[in-house]
Amino acid sequence: MRKTKEEAEVTRQAILQSAMDTFYEKGYSKTTFDEIAKRINLTKGAVYWHFRNKPDLIAAIINDYFEKQRAYIEERQPVIQSFDDIISYFLHHIHFMLNNENNYKVGFFLICQMEWSEAIITKIKPQVAKNKQYWFMKMQESLLCLQKSGEIDKNVDVNILSHIIISSWSGIMDGVLSKRCDIDVEVMIKESLNLIFNGLKMERIENASK
């Protein structure tokens, strides 16, 4: 009997969940389609019907994760109009990851367990780039608005500033998920961003006084 689209989607989501759980527990290279299938009482062929290989699975997991993350954050922080809004924006990021077991598994796996070979990077690069570009553009647009309102000096390169802020955030996440840092993550986010923003405010005041 042929499955309906709804049934097929339920199966697809079950496969993604099984894959994520197995990747999280065993790592990418040690996980097989047999194990993913057995975990949810499917045949290996059923898994292959939805996904051709493990890179396809990784791409789907990443896409699903970012779609949920985007919806979660935009519901709570639809606009960014101040430096405090940017801090709140990144706090929502961390809450999304750390307050949900499955979201934490995805983040931990991608940052701490995933073996990023050249072949895998090439395979999923378009999807990863698409998601990264969305967040980068969101930050850049927000900083440009702050620059137009006079909160950021007109001589500041917003493109570079966006990269600095996102790189700082990525470093914090790496330290938290790899358990290399024992400082409260919310404190780290607030302090690191305030250091950047206070520097921008001081520069704006100094330039205005010249």
C-alpha cells in the first residue's frame, strides 16, 4: 500500500531523529544506515528511499535545525533596533540550543563530533552557506540601522563588525559545547558584546567631540 505524503513525512522525520541520536552517541563515521533503520524498526532500504547517503542526512538535519531556530528567534526578537536588542537576539540563540535536548544534540554534534572532511563540506556547503548568510545579513542590516541612527559612527565598517560579532559568538558556542569554558554562557555573551558596543559608543563620542 502506497504511503500518503503525511505518512512519508512522519517516516522522514523519524529517520532524521534516529540519525541525529545515533550520530550524537557514536559519531558520524561509525554510524551506519542499518543502525539508523533498526533504531526505528525500519529496513535499510526505507532509509535509502528518503536519503541517498549520510551527507544528505547531515544536510537535512542542518536545514531542519536552522528552520526551527529561525522561527524560534524571530518570534521572540522580530526586530533589532538597539545594542540591547542584539544581545537579546544572541541570548535567544543560546536558549534555543540549551533549553531543548534535541537542539543541544544537533549543536554538540556539529561543533564537537562532526568529522568535516572535504567531501562532506563540498556536499553540504550550499545549504550551510545559505543558512549562515541569512544570519550574517540579519546582523549586517541591524548594524546599518544603528549606524544610520547615529548609534554607530559612520566610519565604522559594518561588514567587518558583523564578522567580528558573529565570530565572537561562534567562539563562545564552541567553548560552551566543548565544555572548555566554565563561565556562565549568558554572562559571556553579555560581557563580550558589551565590550564591543561600549568601544563603539566611546569612538562615536570621541569623533563627535573633534
